Amino acid sequence: MTKRLAIAAVLFCTVALPMRADFSSLARALDRHQGVKRVWIPFLGLARVAVRIVEPEGVHDFQLATFTGADKVDARELQQMMRTHVGAGFKPLVQVWSRKSNEWSFIYAKPVGDNVELMILAHDDEDTVLVRVSVNADKVAEEIGRHPRRVTNVARR
Amino acid sequence: MRNWILVFALTLAAAIPAAAQPINLDFPGLADRAEEVVDITLDASLLRVAAKFLSGKDADERAVRDMIHGLRGIYVRSYEFAREGEYDRALVDRVKTQLGASWKPLVTVRSKKKENVNIYANMRGEDIIGLVIISAEPREFTVINIDGPVDIERLSSLEGQFGIPNLSKEGSDD
């Protein structure tokens, strides 16, 4: 019974998590592109619940989607896609691409009080990742001040 | 009454700093031809957030934080091309023509084969309230605009940050 309740609670939490229109719209637009396929990551919803509860290193929330086949999409097309679907309040922070190495990163940011929301679409080698992360700038700075080396690990994770 | 309005409008126009006029760094079609593109836009609100990420304990980060305090924006546009001559060098003049009378040339480097560099400072009295760096190489075109009060003594703290190249290192390699 306890196990069932726990499963029900986890499922409820997963369903109840706010689905951000900007992230979903962007992920759908990318997924609809010919040759691009979204890769399902198991237990990601649970990880998101954990992050929202624990808020590790100032991270309040995150959403993540990975894709295959996006390396064939032109960077300019992705830039346009990002611009159209990123949502209100987001501003382009960094837009970098190289046709030579076929790597690109589009980072949009939205300051919300002491927090900053980042929407990142990046491609490196064969991996394409779309991430929305909400972080507390003060806490991250505090973390950098306390454990400068650990922050690199957090960024890699 | 009309004269009063005229005087008021003129006073208002004079009171608005020259830096309030943003420099247009859009170069239509250039990114399509470029092999590598770097486009960084840090306006005042994003700079305030960026400053929070910098720790006050580290001396270098503190210097950067102090430097960006009061800035209205940092804009970087850099385009690298596969071959020489893929961009029109007249783009340099297109940026220059936007600079008003308060902009003074600080550094001018001319080379037929290598890069041409122009650094302009927007002066208000003795103070620098903006900086534009234009670098035109045969295969690379870069424009950096720092909008806001700039302390030249501390400017080096911005090198290597926010997409601004490490100018002193590049210079020492030559």
C-alpha cells in the first residue's frame, strides 16, 4: 500500500510539474523538423522533482531534451527557430556557430528577480541538447566563491 | 508658449547622453556567408545578472564586477570566413559613420595584408562613456561595442570575459 502511495505521489508530482510552454514549443518545433528525433530519457521527470525539492547549488528547476539528427539542420534555421519559440522575456545572450566543426550554441536568458532562466540549445559532435534551467545567481556566485573547482563539475553534469 | 516648448525640447536633447543612441551592429547576410559566427549581446539587465555570478572573493572577478558596474551593454559580433574577400571591407565604414562627433579615434592600425584595427572612444569631457573596437582581417571581421563608462586602466580586466578577446596576449604573440 505504501509502495502504491509512493508511486502515485511520484506520478502526481511528475504530472503536476509545470510544463513550460516556451521549452515545450521549442522541443516540439525541433522534433517536427525532418530527420530530427527526440530521444526519450527515462526517469528525467523524477530527477526534475528532486531538483525542485533540493535546489542543488541554486538550481530551482530544469527541463532537458536530447535529439538526434539535428546536426543536419542549418544553424541559421535553428537560430530562427529559437527566436520564434523561445517565449516572452528571453533575450539572446550568446549565439555561436561554426559550419567548419558543425558545433553551435544558442543561449537565451531571462532575468527574473534574483533568478535567471537560461534556455540553451547546443550541439557538439553528435549530441544535441535543449536545456531550460532556472538558477539563483547569488547562490551560484556563493557556490563559486566556496568551491571554485566544484562548479566546473556541476556545469559538466 | 511655443518658444518654451522649443527650449524644453532642446534642453532635453542636450541632456540625453550621446551613448543613448545605440550602434547598429546588424549586418544582414553576413552570418549566412560566414563559416564561424559569434554573437554576444549583454544588455544592462543581463549585465546585472552576470555581475551577480562573479564572486567578490576572487580579485580578478572582483575587478571584472567593478568594471561592468554601470555599463549599459557589451555587444560582440565576430564573423570568420572560409576565404579572403568574402565580406565587404566597407562594413568598417558603415560602423564608423554611425559614430557621432563625440567619438574620438584612440588607436588606428593599418595593414594591407594583415588586420586593420580601429578603436574609438565616446568622450564626455575627460570621461569615456563608450568604446567601439573594429577589427578587419582578410578572413575575419569583428566589432565590439562597450556601452557605458569605461575606465581604461581597468579595461584589461574585461579581456577574455563576455566574448571579448584577450588582446594583450594576442599582441605579445606577434
